[in-house]
Amino acid sequence: MNNTDVIELLEEHRNERGINHWNRLNPENDSLKSFGIGLTVLRKLAKKVGRDHEFAKELWKSDIYDVKVISLLIDDPKLMTIEQAESQVDQLYQGHLAHVFSSCDAALAKTPFVVPLLMDWINSNDTIRRRCGYGLLYEVSKFTKKSAPDNAFFLDRIEHILNSFKDEKNIIKAAMGGALMGMGKRNVELNSAALKVAQKMGPIDIDSGVTDCEPFDVVKHLTSDYIKNKLNI
């Protein structure tokens, strides 16, 4: 595929309701445009495009949100570099792309340098880097391979969240909550540690641009019947 093919593919799936929602969230409309396509559909379209590092870099230059999401979804983690990640994190348009960039089964989370990168970012003074750092931590918490970090690593990250969440904005707290949820699903020890922090944080208000959006209740997730059965608690 080329750029034109991707635009045609997105045009076929444009969503007027999604476009209206995008315009409400971005009233000035002076940066990114959007076809209003949801992430679930964009994932399916990305599979049609196929993994391609060079094409991903080309698509990233677009001023269309949906094209940039496709770019993030098709990139090749084996070929990505720290320099690329540091450049892209500065181009997330006030965080509009932060969630896909760092979570959502992100390509970046599959790179060999993800752990040192997330450590740098969660300790950064930059808000978007911290948000993405916790997004990556959530993704790493799902690792099952032998090279995955051990309990000590995750316990240290849980303690870091405990010591720093009070001074953070809700958007960062939400990312922290996601990381706590992921770490707390790994085993009984991490569940207990993450649950104690989640109880101190309480439900996190999320400004998603959608009315009546329920607060993010990490405790509810960590004490669900599914988790109790999974961990045999």
C-alpha cells in the first residue's frame, strides 16, 4: 500500500458521529484532522496495511489522526529506536495519541529497550512522557516471557506510584491506575501491593469528553471475581 491507498481505506470507513465527537474535543481544529474512526476498526485496517517500519515512518508525517494511529499500529518493534521514540513522544499533539503510542498493545512496548525507556519516562519532568511511561509499564506488566521483569521490579514501581500519585494530574493518575491494574493481575503478592495503593488513590475522575463517564475504579478491577479466580485468592 501507499499513502493514497491508506487514505482511501480510511475514507471508506469514515464515521460522521466520530468526526463530530473529535471536533467537539478539538474546537479550534488547527492541528490534527480525523475520519472519526474508532480504535477497534483502526486495528482491523492496520492489519490490512501490514507491518512496515519504513511505511510507518512515512505515515507518521500525516496531519490526520487516524493515519498516525495506523502508523503506530504497523511499526516494527525490532527496527524502532530510542531516538525515534523520543522524537515521536514530542509529537503526540497534547496527548491525543499518547494512549495508542504507549498502550493498546503498542509496538513501542515490544521493543528491546522498553524497560529502560519507561523508567526514564516515569521519572521525567515532562507530563506526556510520564503518562506514556505508565502506559508502557501497563504493557510490560502483561509480559509472560522468561525475560519479563521480576516481582521486585514491579513492587518498586508500585511503591513509586504510592509516593508520587498525590501531586499528579488526573490524566497521569489514570495511567498510574492502569499500570497498577496490570501489575496487580500478575500474582497474589503484586495484587496485594497494588490494591493497597489503589485504595489510597480511590476512583479516578476521567475527562474523556464523554458525559457521565464513570471514574476509573482500580480497586474494583483488582477485586473482581475474574481476578480472584485467576489468582486463587
